[in-house]
Amino acid sequence: MSTLVTVPKQNGGLTRTTSNRPSNFPTWTSWLDDFFNRDLPSVFTQNFNTGISLPMVNIRETADAYFVEMAIPGLSKSDFQVNLDNHVLFISADKEREDEQAGENYTRREFGYSSFKRSFTLPETVDDEKINAHYKDGILSIHLPKKEEARRKPSRVIKIS
């Protein structure tokens, strides 16, 4: 279990107390703090949800376009939603899974639900009418072409007269 913020303890607790107890005798608040702040066995802290964590994104720019790639294996293209609203690109996925195994004396049924949502503000230079996306081999790729006037022109030598 990770600690997000360390709170300084005073007299073994979160509040200041004065007592005539010997210093080696734990206070009620220090005992509670120790109980709730200790690391739990890994069986309690492991991630039981086998859902999708927030996928990492690769964004690459060329002279003509931007390319967004996300590695998200195990889904089908129908699980994705890619939307554009006011120069904001929204990428999301929802996946439901249900496994059932039956045997002679038992039945086991497990449900799973996975989802994520990412959004990116696009630069004004993107030609939003020509955006396309495809999903192949676990990689979602989105091509964001630049407008003609925003494309970088090749360098050239200018002669001095």
C-alpha cells in the first residue's frame, strides 16, 4: 500500500495529547494509526480488476500530419469510440466480459468490465475533415493530417542578387 501524504505525528497520534503515561506505553491513537497505516498482505492490495489501465500514448509529428498510437490489446474495433468535438479528440473504450465455468459440484461465474477515456486538444493546424483511425494487432492508430497551409515546406536555397 502506498502512502500519498505523510502526516507528522505528535505524541504518537494526529492530535496533541498530554499524559502521565510512561513514554514506552502506546497511546490509543498511536495503536490505531499503526494498525491502519501498516502494509496489508498482498492478497488485499492486488488489483482484482483485470480491466484496462489508462493506456499510454505515442504522439508523433511529421511535416504533413500528427500520428497518435495506443497499445490496447485484447479489444475489437467495435469496443472503441473516437470522437471530435470543438478541436478536442476523445478516445474511449468499453469492454464487458463474462466467464462461466460449470462442473459437477460447482459453478463459477466471473464478470469483468473495463473502460478508459483519454482526451487531447488538437492544434488549429489539424484538418479535422480528414482524420481517420484504425485498429490492428492491438494498436489503435489515429492519423491527424495537417491543413495544407500548415504543412512545412521543404527548405530551399535563396540566391543573393
